Amino acid sequence: MVTRLVLVLGDQCAPDIAALQEADKASDIVVMAEVAEEASYVPHHVKKIAFVFSVMRHFAETLRAEGWQVTYTRLDDPENTGSIDGELLRYAARYGAREVLATEPGEFRLIERLHDMPLDVLIWEDRRFLARHDEFDTWAAGRKQLRMEYFYREMRRKTGILMDGGQPAGGKWNFDHDNRKPAPGAIAYSGPMRFDPDPITEEVLQLVETRFGNGFGRLRPFWFAVTPAQAQAHLARWIDKALPGFGDYQDAMLTGERFLYHAVIGQYLHAGLLDPLAVCQAAERAYRDGHAPINAVEGFIRQILGWREFIRGIYFHEGPGYTARNALGHTRKLPAFYWDAETDMACLRAAVAQTRDEAYAHHIQRLMVTGNFALLAGIDPAEVHEWYLGVYADACEWVEAPNTIGMSQFADGGIVGSKPYVSSGAYIDRMSDYCKSCAYRVKEKTGETACPYNLLYWHFLDRHRAMFEKNPRMANMYRTWDRMDDARRAAVLQDAERLLARLDAGGRI
């Protein structure tokens, strides 16, 4: 009987992964490996590294209990070659294998490495997703614009989620208009379910402390779920305690409240601990049972059934060169405060400090605080992409790159979004309480203490006028700018230039 290798990557720890479905438990050998290359090709958060390694080790034990033969390479194994392809070649030589069964990785970098190997590598599309590549490509063919809303409606029809016959539940496809309330006075939810490290996880934590002690982020306390049972318990508790309040405040930001009513399940979905369709069905049951309102349930399901599937479709539809795009020609270096939170801007300080501590920030903190500043300041999107890919526990390239290159930085020229997501400080002031404790003044439009977002917002619009002034969604912005008198516009641009010069010189912002 011919032995084949079955590759299982760190974000593929699900029993129904395609490569396992195609394999023969009696003769094939599962290969799992913790390798230095995957842990260091971007500066990953130490919590992210520990999460992936712990999930992998727990899943390997599950596979062995189910009768699979598993070869597992630990990071500190002296024979570890340091790369996925190196480990496949090492085990191929050991077992006399010529064929590898693999589930498609979520990064073109790894896909290309597998294709370049001197072995027969059979790659199946990842069946955990609800939209196949060909399905997305067929939907996208001939469209002038690819917009998530219309794709999302197709996914609702396909799955039957939140459908009443042929009509959307509640009479509307999208209840986003109801989900934009500013930060409340208090949050009636204690945050994500926290799990004490078991012996397997504790061993991983010690390894990460030894090998990545100088890496970004704080490793402890480490509280992530690392098994399907834990992730499911966390989800059930969130649906019971937090889903009803999620919709109203999903865009809000509040000092001292790092999670608000957010589910914090991205890393669990991506790693294979939760099934996306089952998650949507569980949320829908909460609506059908009268436990959670339609705006909360639809908003949550849209993030998974709509945005998650759409973004993956964009990544594979656009191809390997997507992460190198830079439609706005931005070249400024990423400021040091994205790593150390040393800034006088209260919103950025809160978002980066939270990222450092938790390997997590919610979507508005990413889009309208850290992403907004990077876009306004003209930061090189490749550097922004690498930062987001490294610092968040839920960051896999297939989901992170279109969110960063496309939605956050508009570096794809409008494939993901119809306009750049930029704002002055007024938006942050409306949706948070950050501005109350900031060294800058959100109401001031010019001068040394003016909110940097106010200055950079108009500077961005002015320098990119040729690209955006005919965009119908931005016409009002340019009309407002044009109504200012010449002296006011000159002062804004001069102050913005001084701010950017200080940024370039490494001064404190």
C-alpha cells in the first residue's frame, strides 16, 4: 500500500478539512509542523503564535485518538528544517512517500511553495467556506463593481439563513442603519469567555517565552479557547449574554472596554474550531426564539456570511499580486507608535495598547482609528498590511489583506470599497469617549493642539483631489473644502505638513 503525506496547517485544524476527507486513515500519514518560517515571516503577536501552536497540538492529539498516524514536529525539535516544504521533504524521505494531499492554504506564498516542491502535491479547495472560488468568480464576472451587499444577498438565498421563504427576515436585507449608536455609559457584558491554560497550552507558552521573548505583544494572561469544545462554549455564552446588545453598539468604542458586545470568534473560525454555517445558524435561532433582535443577529451574520466570504472571494479572485498594490502611491514609513503605543492621541494609544495586550481590536478600531490614520498620513500600504497580518490573532492573509489593502487603505483603487474610509476626528468623537481624555482638541481645526485627524483629513483630500473629486460619495467633502476661504485652507495644509514632518523625523505625535 502506497503511503501518502497529508498536510494539515495551523489554520486547518478541523476534522472535515479537505485533505483529511481525501486521505486513507489506514495508510496515509498526517504531517503537522511548528516551523520558524511561519512563526516569523511577519512579526506575529506572541499570543497569536501560542494560539496556533496550542490549537495544533490539541488537534494532533484528537487525530491520534481517532486512529490517524500523525507526525508532529515541534518548534524546538533539533531535526526541524524550519519550513513547511522542508518538513514535507524530510518526512517524504523517511516514509518513501511521493505524494502529498493538501488543503489549499490561505496565502499565495504557501500555495506557490507547495506547487514548487519536487513531490506530487494534490491541493483541494478549502471546503469550510460557503462560496467556492468558481462560484465567486461566476458572480463577479461582468460586474463593473464588486460590492459585498449584493454577494451577501446571494449567500443568504443559497443557505436560507435569515430567509422567510424568498424574502429576507424582518423585511430588509440589511439593518446596518440601526447599528451605529455611539458608546453607551456602561457595558452589561463581562467580555469573552476565558480559559485557563491546560498542560499542553502551558508547555506552548513556555516555548513561546523562550523563543519569542522579544516579540510583539504580551503573552500572559493567555485565555483563548484552543479546542472546539471551548470555542463552542464561548460562542454559546456570547449568544446568551451579549448578542442582544451587539447590533446597537458594534461600531462604538469606549475607554476601558476592550470587547464591548463583540463575539471575538475570528481566530476560532479561521483555525477550524468553529464552523461558519453552524455559527450563523446558532445566531439565527436566537432571533427565531425571540432572544435577540433582528438588527443584532443580521449584523452579526452579515460579518460571517457576507463579509468573510466576500473578502475571501476577493483575495483569490484578484490573485498573488494583490498585496503589492498601492493605488495612492503612499510611501511613508509606519510610525513607531504602532508598536509601542507612545502617542498623545488617546484613540490611537488605546487601540494599539489593546492590540499589544490582547492581539485583538474590533473592526472600527482597526478601520477608523489605526487604519484611518495610516491612510490619511500616507503610510506605505505594504507596511500597514504586514502590521495587521502580524499583530492580530485572527489575521490570516486571505482575510487580512483585502481588509487592509482594499477596505482600510484603498490601495486596490476601489475593488473592495467605493470610496476611501477616511474621517476627521468628529467621527471618533461621536462613536467613542476617547476625545475627552486626549491631549489634542477634536473641535480645533488648525493649530498645535488641533486633532491630527482634522488636519490630515483635508490634506488627504487635497493631495488626492484628481482621483476622488468626481466620486459621488465624496462630492460634499470637496464642496465643504472649496467653501473655506484661502487663508483657512492654507493654514490647514501648513499645519498638516508640519505634523507630517514631525512624524517623518520620529517626533512624538
